Amino acid sequence: MKDQITAKTVLILGLGGLGSPVAMYLAAAGVGHLVLVDFDQVDLSNLQRQIIHSKVGEYKVNSARNTVQKINPNIKVTIYNKHVDEIFLQTIINNIDVVVDCSDNFTTRFVINSICVRNNIPLVSGAALRWSGQVAVFLPKNSPCYRCLYDDAEEQVETCSEAGILAPLVGIVGSIQAIEVIKILLNMGKTLCGKLLLFDAYQNHWRSIKLPKDLDCPVCSSNR
Ligand SMILES: [Zn+2]
């Protein structure tokens, strides 16, 4: 019965604006085991978009677990109140069916990507800032990886708390991430693998661009 959604395990990294809808929808959809990771505590400025939380000062993993267990008391929830680093991630990656990157910085995203490539685990990546959102799916073996898309010399972009964000935008991006996770878990539909979906909320404009595999990618290329 491993093909049923109730038998699947999804790792959600980051329980902010994106992680909120991802965790809530996957819990409601009946994903059997959610593994939630975040080091942070809820700040008043988070509440406008991080809808899984309601109490300032609470650890986000505790707050998120309480909310998803209210939505679906039948699922298993494991929490880690930790920063994401390579050594820690490697210790919890066993038996994960899909990883969802809901983090907010390049350093963490590169670590998550490397672990997923090394362990052949599908990765659903999302990002949102100001009026813009994006989603990409990276599958093991033949697809490009996140590192094919961005150079590690990439300038560190501002975070939502610095640059601001339109609150419902993270709901849109996170919901699309949840859709992609469910398709991968159930092996249904056409995923965003090999594409980057971009949403400009200011113009209400959607587009997707093809992501080529970087044959010299230091993470996923067999030429490395
Ligand atoms: Zn790559």
C-alpha cells in the first residue's frame, strides 16, 4: 500500500509563508507523515502571511504541528527545531518521498539541493518576494537541479522581512508547491520538472521557462 498518499512521507523545510500552506494542504490531503523543520520563533510581523501560526513567541515547529494536527489528527507529524545544514539533513533524509524547500535564502537552498541529488529524492522548490513568485520541480536522474539554475556566487537576495511581500502571494506559491508534491507522490499528471514557473502578481502574469541541465553542474553533472 506504499502507493497510497497515507503511506507517504514529506519533508518540509521552513515553516514561514510558503511552508504554512504547504503543510496545511498536505495534512488536509492526508499525506501520512509530515516532517517539519524550522529553527525560528513566531514574530508579530510573520502573522500577516504565515497563516499556520497564531501565537507570537511560539516555536514555529510547535505551532505548525498543532495546526496541522487540528486539520488532520490521523497523520503523523515529526518536528525538528533546527537550522538546516548538510550533516543534519543527511541524518533525517531516509524514507523521505519528497522534499519541499520553503526556505528563504540561497545558502540553505543549495544545501537542500545537494542532499536531494545525492539521495535521489524529488525536490519541490518555491520562492516569493515582493510581487513575484516562482516554483520549480527537480526530479532525480535526468532533470536539471537547483544548482543548474543558480550559480553559488549568486548575490544573496533580500529576505521577505527586509524587502516585503504581498501576503497572499505566498499562499499561491505554496499551494502550487503542494499540488506538485501530490502529483509526484501519486505519480499523476505532468509536473513542473524541467521548467521554472514564474508569477508576477503586480501584472497578474504567469509564464514558465525551460530549465536546461548544466552539463558542467558541480552537483548533478556526471562530468563533474
Ligand atoms: Zn545541476
